[in-house]
Amino acid sequence: MNNFDQLALDTRLVKNAALKGLTTPTPIQAQGIPHIVAGRDLLGLAQTGTGKTAAFGLPIINRLLKLGTRPAPKSCRALILAPTRELATQITDNLTAFAAGTPIKVYRVVGGASLNAQADRLAKGVDILVATPGRLIDLLDRRALTLNEVLCLVLDEADQMLDIGFIHALRQIAKLLPRRRQTLLFSATMPKLMEELAASYLTDPVRVQVSPPGKAAEKIEQGVHFVRQGDKAKLLADYLAKHPGELALVFNRTKHGSDKLTKLLDSWGFSVGAIHGNKSQGQRERILQSFRQGEVQVLVATDVAARGIDIPEVRHVYNYDLPNVADNYVHRIGRTARAGRDGRAVAFCSPDEIGELRDIEKTMKAAIPVVGGEPPVQLGPIAKRGPQQQQQRKQFPAGPDGKTRPPRRPSRRPKREQAA
């Protein structure tokens, strides 16, 4: 389909989509929207940055417009679950823009905000509720909300919700939902637990897959730079200095490490900020806004905090620390090359992270090109490098049994002095 006019959507939604620059549907939109409009359950497998929010948001708003009624008190008619506050905010902002000029209202409930204020707002009822699972359960426990009226449920970035540990919360929420409902599940990867979740939530779903699970966006130029852990900060500064004025996202494994790196980069004169779980909701939103506007050009983040970042202007992603979970690498680099743009992702790999690199390459079923440093010998079978790098592997002489093995390391234990 060449434009949104062909997707059986309300003309107001088509106009609002155009105002956001959406005129030609992406593959996930073109394939998914007709099924959602028809009322089918849907399992959507697509990377971040492929237009999933519009794929489920436009047809949901379209359905609610046709009802022509107001929601009941303490209820919602569409429930969208997201793993992080940032992603929930991003979804809410987009759906609010799509619904502009219509009676459909979108409301967000996340942690870090007043629970009483959220309960007061829900007392009137909302059309579309965007929530993180933890805060939703808080509101359900207070009887500030009932899910009896939910017509459509969306699980966005469902694989990340499982990674964070929301599986028990999702099962608890599922028991409170009507059996007769439409469910849409979106994920970038499809681990075994995800298959079990899909089987329990979806009924005869249509499967829409626009890229194989674990495959990185095609427009992302990837590379791995081998470096000692202690030299990573200087290497990062060298990369950042080569691209002044361009937005860069840096992934660090820990909150403490993110703060430490941010202070160091700031002392070196870079415009930098950090987001992680220890930051308040207000702090995270202010830093993201500064990053979006280009006032902060380098954003250091942990996996959870950066999950909902959708800023098309991000040109570079640096994996300062490789993720412990291989699938998270795909999500990380998916923060660049969004909305049809090009992007670059460089992974810094220390000797202690060879195992993580091997897992990432196995997940993607491809080797990441080496862009710097000396690749170690033990890269594993999946990482088949170029001829020049293959020659760097040491060839050890054959032993008495005809097999090759590295020479035995000399013992570091001091020799005992012989008795006189």
C-alpha cells in the first residue's frame, strides 16, 4: 500500500498522521493495520524504529471513534502496556498527536508520579490507557481502575518486559481482562518464554514479521573495536570528537558506571547527560528533552532507561559495555537508523567480554566487522573474520601426538630454595 488512505482509517487520523510526516506506511503498518482493523489478534515481530506505534495506535483510535460513546468511570477501553516510563511517554505523545481533533483521550500511568493524582484522573474513565505493568497493578490494588471494559490490549516491546521480570505481573493482569478482546503483541525477538506468553494472551493470531528476530536494522553500520577496559573512556572521547554536533547514545551496564563516565566526559568538555533507574521521572524527562533538542549531544544510559528513546536524530550508538543479554544488543543499536535514516553502532569489547561478543554474533547469525584494536584468538566459530584477521591467529607447533596446542605458561609460583 502506498498511502494511509488505502487502510480504511478515519480521514482525521490520516490527516494527523501526515502532519507527523507519515504518508507512506512502513511494512509493519501496511501489513498489520488491515488485520487489526478487521479485529484479528496479531503477533508483530519487528525491530524498534519500524513504526509499530502507528501500526497499533491508528487502528485502535479508529475503532474507538466508531463506538461513539464515552468510557465508564474507573475504566479504559484500550490498554497499552510498555516496559519503561520512557517508552510509555513516547507512545502517549504519539497517540495524542494521532487523536488530535477527536474526542479520544489518551492517558499515561507510570511510576515516579503521584499515585493519588493518577487515581483521581482514572475516576472519570479514559479511552486509551498507556501503562507500565508495575504502576498498573498498584492502581488495580487500590481499586482505582477496572479492566472489565477493555476491548483491545497491546503488549509493546514484550520481550523487554520479560527481560525486566514483568512476567508475573503480566500473568496477574491477564486474569483481570475480558476473554473477548483483541490482543496485539509486538516484539523484536522471540525467545521461548515469549512463545508461551503469546500462546496465553493471543487467540488465532495473524503473524506479521518484517525482519527476522535478532536481525539488526539494515541501515546500521556496525563495528567492534577491541580495547582494554581501562582505555575505553579515552577511546570513546576519540570517537565523539570525530563527529562534533551529532547526537550519540552511549550504553553502560550499571548506574554507577553511567554517572562516573558522564562526569568524566563532562570534565573533558563534552555536552553530556545520563539517564538510569536512580534518576527521578522529572530528571529523566528533562534530560531526554535536552537530548532531543540537541542541547545535550551525548546521552549515557542503561538498558532499561533507554528502552523508550525514539529520537530519529541519533546518529551514533556506542556499546561502552557489551550487554549480558545478547538480544539487548539489537535493541540498543536500534536507537539509531530510525525513520529511514542511516546510523552507526560501535561496540567496545574488552578481553573479558569475548563471551558476550560471541553470543551477540550467534544471535544475529553474523560477525560484526572489526573496526579497531587487535582481535583476540578465541572469538569462536561464528566470528569468521577477513583474511588479514585470520592470519593473526597464532599457529602453534604440533606436539608428540600430532595435535597443536599453545605452549604451557611458565609457573608464577616462586621456586623453593634448596636446603643447604
